[in-house]
Amino acid sequence: MRKILMLLLVGLVAMIALFVYLFQSNNQVRQITYKTVIGQHQIPEKFVPVYQEAADEYDIPWQLLASVHRVETIFSTMKPMESPVGALGPFQFMPRTWVGWSHPGGDIGELEDDVDYTDPDLIEEHNGYGMDVEGKGKADPFNIIDSAYAAASFLSDHGASEGDLEGALFSYNKSEEYVEEVMSYYDAYQENYELITLPLDDQD
């Protein structure tokens, strides 16, 4: 009996070790895990002040930012935070949207590799949505604060500040399924939300 228990314990430890290895090394396993463990009503507590400050600045509901962040990168838990088509950071901005569409580039929003999309002067010149909120000298789409403020500005400009949340979301990502998914979280957070610490990781 003792041998059986020992074997079961060894097997359990091996399974846990395998899961941790896959979680750390396999992006798909990581994403499936976070999609599963973060519930419909749960929001990582550390992001809420960022959402609230950015939303207040642009007169939109902070829960909308939380919902976009949830859908875009599962609260910044996806690694890497760069999509196959080149969208960047927690809120998945295409580089030309970040820098400004008057800058030359591809039709879906990509830029040449040598373009410094973090340059605040370049962004100002081309009227982009990228922001250097804290005055660091660069507007970083991978920075949660810069990215959240940029998302808030975009959504506000496209109707969210006037109450047209769905229209703003469709401008953000031209997919009805995307709009429905984001709104499902927004409605859930309006009903009630639970503040959590991100499990299995300590994401910045």
C-alpha cells in the first residue's frame, strides 16, 4: 500500500512538473490555461487604477478598457504580446495606428522595420494614438499605461465617450464577433466583478 501511495505521489509531482514546463515554454498551453482560470467576472486588481485613470481622462467606462484588455491579450498574459499580423502590446495596436496613418506603411497597419514607432515626435507629426504618458521619452505600445491611455483615446474618438460602445469597438477591430466578445465581458463587469491576483504568474 505504501509503495502504491509513493508511486501515485511521484506521478502527481511529475504531472505538475510537466504542466509547469508546458505553461512556461508553450504559448498555446499558457493561453488556454489563462482563458480557463480567469473567470468571466474576474479582473486583475493591479490593472484597475490604470483603466480608471485612462478612462476618466477620455470620458469612457473603465470596464470597457478592462474588457478590451481581457480579449486582446488575456490581461497581458499572452507571450509574446505581438500578433502574427504585427499588432503590439497589451491592447494590440498596429504600428501605423500607433504612429499615425499618414506615415507610409502597409494596408493593415504595418511599418518598415527601421521606423521608430516609439518616437513621440514622429507620432505627433503623423497624429497617431501612441502616447508617452509618464514622460519617459518614448511612447511604448508594450507599456500598460501608454497602451491603456492610447486605447482609451481611440475608443473615445470613435464614439465610446458618446455612448456608442459597439461602434467604437468595431472601429478598434472590424469584427462583429470581436465586438460581441468584448461586450460580453463589459456586461459581466457591469453586473459584478471580482478583483484577483493573476494566478501562476506575476505579470507587469
